[in-house]
Amino acid sequence: MSTAELMNRGMECLLRELGIIDAEQFISVIIRERDDYTKWQRDYFDKMDPEMIITEALAYDKENPYEGDPATIIS
């Protein structure tokens, strides 16, 4: 996937999930903050045991079922 395609898909997700105002606010925060997301994610998940991650993932999936085309998950 090219950078342009990735950016387009990311914006589509943000707009669909957050709406235009919150999507713009999210982008502003990301640009303004100098946090290392990869480090934050590693710190967050390293504190969790695998069972907790699975439990949270299953709960999220139950509360937010995927309603799109299943073929797009794999692509």
C-alpha cells in the first residue's frame, strides 16, 4: 500500500468513526504531541498479561462487531 493510499484509508476511518470535527482535533493533537506512540503502546501492553489482552479484545469485539465487508479485513 502506498503512503497516499494509507493516508486516504486512515482519514476515511477517522471521519467515519469520529466525524469531521473530532477527526481534525485528533490530527491536531497528534501533530502537536511529541509522544512516541510505539513506546506508549509497548509500555501499555507490557503491563498486561495475555489473558487480559484477550479478554479486552473479545469484549471490544462483542461491543463493536465488524459490519463491513469481511474481505477488506484481509486486504
